Amino acid sequence: MRLLRTSILLAAGVCAAAATAQAAECGNVTVAEMKWASAGIAANFDKFILEKGYGCSVRIVPGDTMPTFLSMNGKGEPDIASEFWINSVRTELDSAVKEGKLIQAAEILSEGAVEGWWIPKFIADANPDIRSVEDALKHPELFPAPGNSSQGAVYSCPVGWSCQISTSNLFRALGAERDGFQLIETGSPQDLDDSIANAFQKKAGWLGYYWAPTPILGKYDMTRLSFGVAHDKAEWDKCTSVPGCARPQVNSYPVSRAYTIVTKAFAERAGPAMDYLKLRSWDNTTINEVLAWQDENHESNEDATIYFLQNYAALWTKWVPADVAQKVKAGL
């Protein structure tokens, strides 16, 4: 009996030592919290998992795409950028990864950040012939312009946004004005959101630009329409995204890829925590729903993290071993 008790105590001591060693390896960690909502939740989610599940000591630091990349690549800090949109620094990031300075982990937005022209799903369900933008433009009566129901409306981005340029060029490329549509340029992001909310309240049609992941697409069920062609980057760069392009062509919006980026130094000491960062990924529907809850309840990124952990356990427990999941749940 004494031998058994000694063995149990010894085993417990080994486990405790292993846990302490794991925490020591992980150590102090800095995570960049980008300025947009989905990235803020991602940073705080990683903080909770790394602290409660892996024993790290995590500090959130402010972040933005280019400054964070330059700091991680040049100074090796912060350790982690949870949701890093790579399109704008694709070449530089590829070089940093090739040189071993940075590690590209999970694609956190598994579907990418998507842009396009959308209609309410109830309109799509009632009109199965509408699957493309050109299909929608055959029905101006389904998407009445505010104050002028004899014309259809295509809602664009707020003035000054890059998507205002591309939407305007695509409107002209599609001949939408000829089809009886007018382009509605919204004054602010709130105006654009309000136009969608009003359409759903009135059960009226709406056609226009939007993107995901966002709270509004978590609140309202929308269908993204096809432009009927693949994204042509050369055409996009020389015309679609250029103000006042003389002869715009129909084009599809690019998909923006968002990955988790970590420094080499952190990857080398992270141990099992690195396995988590290589697996953690969610689709736009999931993060849209969490963003919608956060927006409706005026909650912080930390509160949205708790909401996610409490309501999407079937998803996040796939990213960590069972013992880590138990520690995280206990931390709630």
C-alpha cells in the first residue's frame, strides 16, 4: 500500500513538473489585437486558450497590418498575430517565411474574407432564377430605389472607401443604369447597415455591396451573387480598382486570405500550443454569428470570447487535446 501511495505521489509530481515545464516553455506571450472586430475576438480567444489551456502568460498589444508585420519581421515581436490579412503583404510575408523569421499557421478565416454584391435570402428563395448579379439586374422592380420605386437600386460603400471605386466601376461594366438601376452611395458604414436592416424590416428587396465576416451578415441572412467570371487580378489592378477607369470589365472581387502568423522564436518554444495555432480556424457563418451577438449586446471582445467558448464547444474542442479542453472549461 505504501509503495502504491508513493507511486501515485511520484506520478502526480511528474505531471505537475511537466505542466510547469510546459508553462515555462510558453512563458510570456504577446498577441496583436487588430482594429477590426473579428480580429479582436480572435486575439482574445487565443489569449484565453493559451492562458487557461497551456499555462502561458499572455498580454494583448495593439496591432495593425503593416506595423505589426514590420515589427514581427524586424524585432520578433509581438509573438502572434491571430488574424493577419496577408494580401497586402503577400510578397514580403513569403520572403519572411522562406527566411524562417515568421511561421504561417492556421488559416483562421477558412473561407477567406469575402466581398461581393448580395441580396436577402428571402428574395433569392422566392426567385430561384436569380443567382448572378446579371440575373438580379433583370429585375429592378425587386430592388426599388429609395423614394423612386420605378427604378432599382444598387447600394455602394461609404465615400472614400476603396470598395466605392470598384462598385462604381462594376456598376458601369454591367450596364446597370441602362437596366433601370441607380447607384446609391452611402454616407457612412451605419447608413449601409441601416439600408439592409430597413429592407428586412419591410421585407423588401435590397441589392448591393457588402463583405464578410461582419455583424450585419450574422443578423440578416443574405445571399452572395456570382459575377459569372473568375477574379482577374490584372484587370482589377489596372481598371476595376482605379477611379474613373474608362472601360471597366465585369470582374469578381478577390478573396482576402487571413492567417495566424507567429514568430520563429515563439514557434520554437511554444510546444503543444503551436499545434493549437496550426488547427484553430472558423468559417464566416460562425464568426458572423458571434459578431452579431457582440454587436446586439454591446459587449467587449473578451465577453465575445466567453460567449464563443460557451456556445461553440463542439467546434473549439476539436482544436485542442481533451485535457486542455477540460482546463479551458474549468477556466470559464
